[in-house]
Amino acid sequence: GQQVMQIPQYQHVQEGEDFTTYCNSSTTLSNIQWYKQRPGGHPVFLIQLVKSGEVKKQKRLTFQFGEAKKNSSLHITATQTTDVGTYFCAGPFRDNYGQNFVFGPGTRLSVLP
Amino acid sequence: DTGVSQNPRHKITKRGQNVTFRCDPISEHNRLYWYRQTLGQGPEFLTYFQNEAQLEKSRLLSDRFSAERPKGSFSTLEIQRTEQGDSAMYLCASSAGTGDYEQYFGPGTRLTVT
């Protein structure tokens, strides 16, 4: 079936430490998106990756799409308390039944000041 | 505020009752998605529209769930004969264009079935 897995499920870091979350898809994706959801909030779009091996940076955040377009990672350098939240990867899945959009289970990040 | 809006924000209903939620997407966004999210999980795809056409519906979704998007503007999600397992946050998102572009989420409707 269509699966998106993320590890770790939880990550606790001290402010200033780096953080990485990994996303793995059961099938090749045409693109992958990352979202951040703050506690009590709704998902907010961070970035979309389309090309094999693509790397994009947003200030302290670095996103990478694997060569096989089945995995992705998000790395945060020198975490801050504002980075607290759950990070989801998501992508479109197409099969014989049609298309849907699948979110991973997320990685919950807590940052200790 | 020109973001995605959802109403009501909270709904408490008794098991067996029907409920309807509304989503107003960002103006001129072609795509509209419905998701369900439970605590500690990622959003679960329910269905999506391209303008007024419902393109996909999760095959895991019960027939008690139905969605409409008349005239390609706002959308409604109806759940008939609610069950306790339907308790969740129902999220709506919209995106521009006809491809898989960034989705803008609304604040959600939290449904509690007692």
C-alpha cells in the first residue's frame, strides 16, 4: 500500500543543537512537500521538492530529495525554541484506483531552552 | 483575512446525528482538499476537488461521508450517522493551479461525537 514513514517519531534537543528528520516513501514520488504544524495549529507549507537529488535551503532549514525520489530529509541547524512543532512530509500517490495525497506520521520536535 | 476559513470551529454531536462542515478556500484556488487528523497523527486524505469536480475520494472512506463543492467555490463535508470513531479534527486546504502545489490549510473543525 501507499506508505510514508518518518523517523524519528520524537526528538528532544537543546536549543542550539541540530535536528534532522527523515522521510521514506514506499513508492517513487513526483514531488514531496514538507509542512510544519505548531501545537494547536494547522499544517503550514514549508517547501516542495521536485527534482531527483534536489537540495533547497531556507535560512537554517535544509531540505533534500533523494536520487531515487523515494526519500527526503529536513535538517535544522542551531535549533531555536520557535522551531518547536511537528514536521510532516507529504506527497501525491497514484495507483490503479486514482490519486491521493499522503502525509507521513510526522516528527515532533521539542527544543529545550 | 484572505486565508482558508472553516466553520464551525467546534462541533459536538450525539452518535447517530448528521453533521455538516463548511470550508471557504482562498479566492480563485482551483483545488480544495479535505483531511481528517487525529491526535498524534498526520492528516489523512479524504477527498479533493478540482474546481467543482470531485476528482478523488479515499477508498478507505465510509459511504457516510460525502462532500460537495458547488460552483467551484466553498465546499461542504457531511457525515451521516456519526460514530464515536468520527471524532477528529477535519481540515480543509486549498491550492492554486491544477498540479500538486503548496496547500494552504484552514484552522479546522474539531468534531466530538458523544
